[in-house]
Amino acid sequence: MQGDGKNRLTVEIFGQQYRLSGRASVNHIRMVAGFVNDKMKEIANGNQRLDTARIAVLTAVNIADEYFRLRQEYEELLKILQEEAKEK
């Protein structure tokens, strides 16, 4: 860790080395990088003819879709909890 409070590490994503930094823990950064790597490999395995840039964009779209679905579920759960709290 540097004096700025950021963790820095090198990770491999889809065969390329990236130097990442952030305030999250090293384990968290590794987990995120591993998730992206796994998603890219999954998409590449299903689409052998795509170049790396297209695989990256499709990966981003898939991750964004997953994020928005989870956010919607979270908001629905919050509504249910708020309604239950009002009933008490």
C-alpha cells in the first residue's frame, strides 16, 4: 500500500496484464479481476470468431445487465421491507 491509501497490484485478464489500484482490499480487487476474466473466457468460448475488443464489450454488457437486474431485485426487496415495517 502506498501513502495515498490505495492498494496496487498487477492482475491478468484475458491474457493481458493490468496494473490496478484502488481503496478496496487486494483480495477484493483480485476477485473483481477474476470475475471479469471468467466472464470474458465464457463469452469467448461461446463465440470463437470474436476479437478481444468485441469480447470485452459483450462482457461489459453482460455485467451491466446483471448489475441492473440485481439492483432492481434489491429495490423490490427494500420496498417489501419498508411495507412490512409500516405494518408493525
